[in-house]
Amino acid sequence: MKLAVQEQLLPGRTLQEKFAFAVDAGFDAIELRGKGDFHFAGRLTEFKRALADGVVMPTVCVDMPHFIGDFDPAKRKDAIQQLRSQLTVIGELGGIGVMTPASWGQFSLRLPPFVPPRSPEEDREVLAEALGILGEHAQRNGVLIMLEPLNRYENHMVNTLADAVSYCAMDSIRVVGDTYHMNIEEDDPCRALAEAAPHIAHMQISESNRNQPGTGHLDWGAQLATLDAFGYDGYLALECRLRGEPEIVLPQTAAFVRKFL
């Protein structure tokens, strides 16, 4: 397994500077963030220069105001178009793919008004349609579209790894595990990882408190051993808040995680 860190957590003005710091701190790659309004495609020249300079950028975490499961059809359509563009870009860079939740912050069954404006069957139809479009586009570009479950307070449609696996209708649609969300939603995180293993293409890591690994109560030894047992050899991408300055915290975090690899 290899370690990545999201670009916004790294000090430095350029991707080259950020990557140099990341490597010195003990990481192997940078995870990019995919903003909307085709901002990500607008960075293609920046990405190509960084790639030529040896910067490793295998994955993209979507960072948009609306997502493929939005209640508004126009916003859903835009999210699909944005993700198609991001898949094309990461394909040009020789990367792995782009990840997205069904939605984020749009609705929760755990908070008022409790009743969503769309039925579970309609939710599934909307998501399956979007992922079908994105899966075909990903396949043509030699990359993956990866669905990330979020916890019940941030999303009401896809909360567990098993929920996400149920949408993997083609090889180019895969699953992202996130240790923070799993801590809330999975009865047994290790069992959930093992059962979803054939479909897991990427992992994001943060603590039970959403800070960096080592500041909470997750059983890192058990979860990383489970990943190792089923042969996961992808990235563990740091997506969290940092408790402390990045110059101090990031090297400590890489060292902490590597103890279990």
C-alpha cells in the first residue's frame, strides 16, 4: 500500500513544491481536488507540467457544490458533465480515476424534516443512471469512477460499503472506503472491508474525529491488516483536518500509518 495526501493539506505554491514536501514527509503521491465549473480541466497545463516533473497524481476527489444524486435535475446534469470532464483529464494524466459521493450535505434522514422529496426507488434510479453514464465514459478513458459512501448525517442514499457495491454494475465503477465514515456506519469495519474487497479501488484515511490518524480511537492495525489480507495494493489517501501545523503533523502522520504497513 502507498500513501497519498490531498493537495490542500500540503504547504507550497505549486504542485511541484507540494509534492517535494509530501515525499520528504513520507508520502508517495498527491490526491487532487476536482472543483466545478470545469475548473479542473482548466488546470490541465499545470497538471501536465507537474507530471513531466515527476509529480504523482493518481486520483481526484470531487469538490463541487452539487453531486450526481442532487434533487435538482439541472444540478445532476451539471455534476455528470463535470465528472466526465474530470475523468477525461485524469485519463490524460495516466491516473486511476475520480471519486464522488452520491451527494453531500443535501439531506439527512436523521435531521428534520426527515422525509426526503424522493423515494428510495427514485434515488436508486437517479444514481444508477448517472453512474452508468460515468462508467461508460470512464471505461473509454481507461480510468475508474469510484463511489464513496458517506455517513448518515451527510448523505441519505449511500452510507455503507455494501450500499456502494450494489451500484458496481460494470468494471469501471468501483468503491472508495473512507475510515471516518466507516467508523460511523459499519457495524464491523474489518468485515465490511473484506466483504467489499473485490470492488474497493481506493481508500481515504482519517480518524474517528476526522483529524489525522493517531488522534482518535480507530484500530488502524486491524483495518490495515484486513486490507493487506485481501491484497489491496492501492493508495491510502489522507483526507482530514490537521490538528497542528502541516510541517509537523504530516511527517508524524505518515510515520504513524507506515508502522502498520
